[in-house]
Amino acid sequence: MHLIVGLGNPGSQYAATRHNVGYGVVDLLAGRHAISMRRLFCRAMVGSGAVCGRRVLLAKPVTFMNLSGQAVSGLARYYNMEAARIWVVVDDAALPLGRLRLRLQGSSGGHNGLASIESHLGTRGYPRVRIGIGNAADGDLVDHVLSRFGPDERRAATAAMELAADAVEMGLSEGFDAAMNRFNGLGANEQGIAGAPDA
């Protein structure tokens, strides 16, 4: 089984913010594959089912972003899950809006959610799908990640989340390496969606 984790913050005040694109991708996967996400377990909303013929557990931690590792490590322990089968979908302010970057492992890059997961799992060796949310124009990262996409950005952000869900599906059906080869560097602009700047 694979654990697919979308990072974000719980609560209506954070819905559809840049920091919650990971939640958005998990919701897309749940919708595409008829997986109910109504169960609260190990400090996450979870749902189990099949994606592309693979057993998966979809999860959205409700610990708030900075404590995401508490939920991820709890699920990993309960299901005896090795790090390579824990795939994390997360926002990335260092990437242009709509751009994807897939990695088998790596540093947190200053992302508090990834840092928490690394700390609780004791490893950086888990795959991650990063979704570009663009940089803060005024340099205030906290306000930026907690803001919602502007009208000229929404189509690109939505397209990027769809692409990220596609990438997870390909990773499950053909392997994460295949997904990296197909989706790394791809962005909404390659799909003809306005509002996604070139990198």
C-alpha cells in the first residue's frame, strides 16, 4: 500500500489558500477514484481505496502544517509503512506558479511541513510532489502562502493540481521514476493555461 499525503491547514479560513494545494490534490484523487475522506485517524482525514490498480491510503493531516509529521509518522507506524511508499504533495514558493517538481528524496527546502515530516520519520528518503505557488511579491512568505490565488492565477493553480494528481496516478501505475521523467518541470503553461509564467 502507498500513503499519499496532501499537506495543508484545516479549517474554512485556510480553504483554497496557496499552502493548501496538497489538500486539493488529495481531494482530486479521492473524487476521481470514489474514495471517501470522512474518517479521522492518527490526526488526519483519511480514506482508503484503489488508484490505478494500487492500494492507497489518502491522507490530509489536521495538525496544521508545522506539525504534519505527527500525523504522517503515526500513520506510517500503524501501517508499518516504509518511507519510499509515503508520497507527499506540497506547495513550493520557490517554484513559479503552476510548475511541478518531483523528487524521490531531498531536503525540506525551508518548508515547515516537510521539515516536520523529516523530523518525525527520521529520514529525507520519501518521495514528494512539489507544486509551484510563486514567490511573494513583497517578500512576506507567511502572508503569501496563507493567501488565496488571484483571479488571474486560479486557472493555472487548478491546472497544476490536476497535473499533480496525474503525476501521482502515473507514479502508481508506472513507477515514480516514470512520473518524474514525464512531469518534472511541467507546468500549466505547457497545457495552454493562461496565468502560468515561464520558468
